[in-house]
Amino acid sequence: MTFRTSHILLALAASAGLSACDPQPESSVTREGVDFAPQYAGVDTRLLEGDLVNFHVSMTGARDATDVHVYAECAAAQYALIRGFGFARHVRTTTDNQGDLWTGDSVYTISSALPRGLKTIDAEVIVANCEDNGIPTV
């Protein structure tokens, strides 16, 4: 066998081996694929000034920071309803994770009319959604 023939045979063998491989779909991690058994550890609410309210939430079993944000949103929506308001607007949320304990520090404005901004919530709709999903409110 010549040098050229051996290279051709090796190339054919390699391509035959690769042709047997099926392309694999790209994998992605989704929230739906993660076990979710949350334990909601409470909400601390503080009126900062006027219509600005701070919510400190803590929980275990969160999949990621989104679960903490949703818990704080549920608290804000219920707080708005308790105070006689129908709407809230998200200002900011920071989260922290230490082991299995997740904490969130959120600020919302509450109002009787739909506030300006992109991150507004209808308090009644959010509270109903929280109840449907077993997420406690204030």
C-alpha cells in the first residue's frame, strides 16, 4: 500500500465513522426541568416615603432569582390591595443566595391609577395568580 492510498483509506474510515453520528439538538436548561419545592419564609414590609414601599422576602427551595422576584411581587400586589390601591410599579429588586436560603430586597410604588412605566402590575390579577400558584402574599 502506498503512502497516498493509506491516507485515502484513513480519510474514508474517518468520514464513515463521522457519518454515523447524528447531529445532537442544542440543549438548554429550563426552569420547568428543575425540581421546585419552595418554602416561603416571610415578608418584611416597610413604607419608605409616600407611595414607595420596600419588601424584604426570604425563601428556600427557589430555582433561581426569578422565584424570589415573583414572591416579592405577590407581596407588593397584596400590600397595594390592603392599602386600597389597585396598582403597583416595580422599581428594583436585588437578590442574594447563601446555600439554600434566597433573599430579596424589592421596592415598589403603589397607586390607585395605572402608573407610568413598563413594569406595572394590576394588583388583583397578580394576587389571583399568586393564589393559583400557591405563593403566599402579605
